Amino acid sequence: MRTGSMDDIEAYVDEVWEDVVADIAALVAHPSVADAGKSMPGAPFGATVRDALDCALGIAHRLGYETGDDEGYVGIADIAGELDGHIATIAHVDVVPAGPGWATDPYVMERREGWLLGRGVIDDKGPAVLSLYAGAYLLSRGIKPRYGFRALLGCDEEVGMTDVHHYLESHEQPLFLFTPDAEFPICNAEKGCFGGMFVSAPIKDGAIESWSGADATNAIPSESVCVLAVPVSELPAPRSHAERLTVEPLGEGRSRIFAKGIGGHASLPQGTVNAIALIVDYLQEISAERPDLLSEGERTYLNLLSIVHEGTAGEGLGIEAESAAFGPLTCNAGTIKVSDGRISQTIDVRYPDSITCDEMSMICRAHAARYGAEFVLDSTKEPFSTSAESPAVQALLDTYREVTGKHAEPFSMGGGTYARNFKSAVSFGPEDNDLELPEWAGTMHGPNEAANEALLRDALKMYILAILRLNELEL
């Protein structure tokens, strides 16, 4: 059997697959939510992330890589090449918070009917393990690559990517990089990111005591809870979304409103239901029927929230935009809180190259001012792309076509990956948004996150082939 042939690659995948699954489970066991506020020496994003990084580096060391940790910011797993320069992958070991709604323990991976369940199995701990085993194929077959291979392991992709910024301050750019943190076949263009917060004016004599949504701004909330200083007997029955709303007494003249939505990733709103929006609609019903139950400041801010939550393409705010290269804008209002007498609602916008951050900021500030509120800009990232005609991009695309037998072309997406931080990079990941999930399985960033085992196996084959083919190019 010829080394590097598809038969040999398939034999390797069969050899290592049970180890791959066991290593994914070991990595999932770490509740590695990045938090710079818990920074320690060697652990800039907290102890749990450091533990996950050590777990991943331990896997790499066992497979034969030379390893390093960039002061705890990024794990480095190296295979030496014949020439200067290297090709690379980058995955991340941090995850979004587990959030509510899980039917299993999110940090105990479960294997069920050809699927893996657990926080991070698809975003991005499963793919991180695949990238390590892809490079290890070279080691197992005694292949010294033309270019060095480096598997990078990030630690705060879900929070801000300061890990890779730190890494690039002291390390050279790879000749080409792909991140296994997206959907196949290949994403060569990523929308820009625009995030901010609508903060109400100080509210006097308000009835809204607390309000919760998603745990992260880049997640569409599957649940939302609002506590009102109003007896449940005073509240009208929900007219719209009644099947998704529960209103119950809390005692001492207070009520709890619970909304059940359908969660997901901020960049993929199709098929989701924002739970905060359900409560906004109900509070507007209360405001119309019993305006005396809410303060004037609350009613005013709810009118602003109705605009913010109108659609998932920025329709209400008037920031709708689309382009041929990047597709349509998406807007998610994911987290909400009550603090110091103010209500704050975040937005997470993924935008094409047909609108700018300055335009959106101006529009959001104007809306906020109209309702006596303030818009606070939090973060921006410009749209990013690598030419679809690049030989490296075409090599990955040919690999996908060969392994799957499917015709495919590069695409753009709203998710932001590490690729945008590198000079020549794409995302090439084992997600499939068209894959039908079992009723007990969920998507990334939502409850019951699941990964299809067969798709992961195919991804490993593709990553091995991609590494071999990239080594044949003049990069």
C-alpha cells in the first residue's frame, strides 16, 4: 500500500480512530471558557483553559510533535520540514459557556448512534484533535515534509482572539494556514464583525428587576428569564408566542417570565427563535394593556428593543445590507441585563462589504438617542477574504471534491475565525449546516452540541490529503 495514497490514509484513520474519539472526550472534559479576569502566570485566560491546553499539548507530545505554549496564549505543535517556512492549522480549545437546555452533561462526551455529544465536539475541540492526528500521519509514515507543519491551538477564539494577536507578535506568518473551524467545502471570505450595546437611560421606579439572555453575545439565546416586581394576578395572559412563554408567581408581589426559544450561533439565525425577543413582545403587550405596570422609562426602552429585535437581518435598525461576495448581514441581540438602574442589550452583527462600521454606528446611535438611550460600540472587524483562485485554496477544494465526490465552490460566511488574522488563510471545517440532526442533538453554541462521526472521519482524511498536497506547491 503506497504511503500517501487514499487507501493508506483510510487505513491510518481506521488505526487511530478510537484514540481520536478518546482524545476528543478528554478535551471536552475541561470546562474551558476563556476569562481574562481569571488570568494567572502561564494561564492568561484562566486555569480551566490552561488545563485544556495542557491536555491538547499532551496529545500532541504523545503523537510525536515538538511542543511549546507561547506563555499560555497559543499551543504550538511542530513537525520539522526540509525548507524554511511552514504550513499550519489553527483550532481552539476554549468554548462558549454550556448554557441551559442540555439533556446530557455538557462536559462528559457521549457517543450515540454515530454522533458525539458535548460542548466543543464540533466547535472546536473535535477539529483540534483532528488537526493533530492529520499531521501525525506524516510521523507515523516516516514522511519528512517539504515545508514544516505547525498545529496551533488557540485559547480565546470565542472571546476576542487576543491569543493569536500575542502569537503573531513574536512568530512568523505561515506560508498558508487553514482552520478546521467552519463548514465544508471551504470558506475564503468572512463577513465583518460589529458589536455594541444599547444602554437605557436611568430608570426610576422600574418593575423589571432582572433579565437574562444568552451567556455570550455570539449566541442566540434559547432561554430568557425576566423578573417583574408585579403580582402575577396583575399580568395579562400572553397572546402571541403563548406556547413558548410561562408566567408564574415568585412571591412577595413578584413574577417570573420564562421564554423558551431555539438557540444557535449568531451568524446562523435561520431556524432559530430569540428568547429575549419573545419576552420583549410580551412586555409590549403588558405595556399596551396595563401601561401603569411598567415605568415610563421601561416603556420607552421597550420600544427601542422592539426595533432591535425586528428580524435577524437588521431590518428594524435599518442596517440591512448584502453583497455578492459576502451575502446578507445578520444581527443578533443575544445578551441582556439589568444593572445600576439601567437595562443593556447587546447586538452582534456580521456584515458584508457593502456597508461600513461607521455607517452602522451612526445609525445605532441615532436610534438610541431617539429613545433616550446610548449606543456603546464594543468591537469591530473588517471583512476578510483570500482569493478563491489561489493554488492553495484550489488544492483544498480538489481534496474535498475527491473525498466526498461532491461538486463544490468556495463560499463566504458570517462566523469569524482565526483565518482573518493571517496573510494567506481559509477555514476548512467539518461542520455541515445541511446535515439533519437527530431530535436529541444540537448545533454549536447551543445545548446538546453534536458532531457527526462519519463527517469527522472524512475531515481527517481531507486534512491529511490537504497537508500532503500543500507540500507539492510553491508557496
